[in-house]
Amino acid sequence: MDLREEIEKVAYELFERDGREHGKDREHWLEAESIVKARHAEGAQKTAAPRTEKAPAAAKAAAPKAPAAKKASAAGAAKPAASGARKTERKARTPK
């Protein structure tokens, strides 16, 4: 997925999050751009960061673990269907 497609996807998710309120497309796009660019910058920093020594196994075992987050929520479960419908709509508009 290229950068533009990723921004489109995030902007659409923001549109859905805001109750599909029309007239905020530019606002959603700019917010999506910021989100995607921050993700890419964060990913670049992680890959460019120098490696440090690993902590001893005993120190890792003593550290408390955070509770696992749920992967799918009720709102999250509905998103794939909506985005799938959008992709179908987009394909119908694309000239061959």
C-alpha cells in the first residue's frame, strides 16, 4: 500500500468515527496525513535506532506484564465490511 492509499484509508476511518458527517473531508484528510506520517517516522526511528545490550533474563522475568488488549471491538468488527464495500464501489468507478 502506498502512502496516498494509506492516508485515504485512515481519512475514511476518521470519517466513519465522526458519524459519517459530510463536509469535513479536508479536516479528515489533514488529520490522516499527520497520523500516517507519524507512523512512518516512528517506524523509521525504530529501524534506524542503534541496538543496545539485551537485559538479563532475570530482569525481564521480574518486570510486571501489562494486561493484553482486546484485538477486536464491536466498532472494529464493522470496519472491514464498510471498507470492503468502499473498495467494491471504487472498483466499479475505475475505467478499464
